[in-house]
Amino acid sequence: MTDATDGPAMTDDTDSPAVTDAVDGPAVTDATQASARRTRTPWRAGFFALAALGIVGGVAWALLGSRLLVVKSVTVTGTHLVTPAQVLAAADVPLGTSLVGVNTGQVTQRVEAIRQVASATVAKEWPDHLVIRVRERVPVVAVRMAGGGYDLLDASGVIVRWSQAQPARLPQYLTPLTGGELQGDPALAAAAAVLTELSPKLSAQVTTLGVVQALAGPGVTPADAYQVLLTLRDHKTVLWGGTDQAAVKNRELTILMRGHGRYFDVSAPGTVVTR
């Protein structure tokens, strides 16, 4: 009877370590640690959020609000017909402007609005410098004005400047139109293209040029649509024709002009006419 009621089995059921472990063991400790972690997590998140905001704010201030990255100087290159002051005025980037905030595309457009400027590039040089490079228009012909003087035009027909006398290096373009009416004119574009095709020796002799005939119809290409006539310093005349086969025309003229002819038609290479 004693073994049945007071044996080791009873002791194991009431006082064994298994019961103690179930009530006071690691499970209670784990719950406490989890609670502590949950308490610390919002503080960590808040700390990192504030740190991130501080970094973003610092960068924004450095880029936009500080005096570290502002325009302190502007360099203009490539000017001959216009002055650097004119370019700076058109660019409209005051010193002290945030370099980050400078829109180089808009500055380029403002500079290119100057009539004598063919193109411009604007570049930032960190931390505080702006460079404006200008390519000016180059006059290729002179157009005599009814009131006197000459408008000097580039290949696209833009008036680069006015001159009282015809510059020695520029041929006169013969046309019934005024200089102001020639912008974008295809006949002038053809004449200007012919000037670039001439040999240096022949180009230096041209005093006047004009378009004597505009061809149209099937089979007419843009290259031969305008027939360009050249007058040289020795009063010889050359009907160059269109802008095609320039190398062949130059070779033929070099040979033909050794003779005594005064008129040379090389508009159709291989069937040259001289008089």
C-alpha cells in the first residue's frame, strides 16, 4: 500500500523539474525579450527616419541654398561680331544664381536668339563656373541695298551685318530681293553651296554670282534645280549649273581657262560649251 500511494511516481508528478520548467523556464524569458524588442523598434525607426531627413535636408541646402554651389563667374568664348557683354546679357544668368538651378538648354536658346550667333553651347564647371561657347554666323555673300551699302548674308540668308562698302573677300549676290527677304531662300542656298565647291583659286576670282534659271519638272533633283552663274575678276563668265559633280567641273575649268575663251558652260560635265 505504501508503494502505491507514496512512491516515486507521485513525487515525479508534483515536484519534478518538468513542472518547474513549464511555469518558470525560458518561455517567460523569451516573452520578456520580445516585449523589449517591440519597445525598442519604434525608437530605432524614428531615429533612422530623422537621420534620413537630416541628410536630405543637408544635401538640398548644399545644392540649392548655400553659397557653395552658386555661379561666381561666366566665361564667353568664340565672339568676334558680338561682344561678350551682349552674350552675357542674353544669357541672363546673374552671379549668385544656384548653379544646380541653371537650365543650360534655356540659356542656349536665349544666346542663339542673337542674330549673329549660329549656335551656342552652355556647360557647367563645378563648383561655381559657367562656360558659354559661341559659334557666330559667317557671311558668304554681299547684297547691294537700294539705299546704299551692302547686307552681308550667311548661307541661310540671315543678315550678319551691314557694310558701307563691299568687302573684297565677298562676292556680290545678284538678286531683285532685299537682304531681309532672303532668309531661307533656296536659290541663295544653292549659290552659297556652289561657292564652297569651287577650287580655292577659282573661288578667289569670283566677283558676282546669281541664279539665272530655276529648273523644275520630272527628273530635276535639288542638286541641279538652280543654275548658278559666276562672273570672275577678269570678266570671264562661268555657268556652273547645279551643285552636282563639283570635282569634274573644277577639273574641266582648270583646263579650259588656259585658252582664250570668255564664257564657259560646265553645267553638264562632258558637254562643255565655250565661247
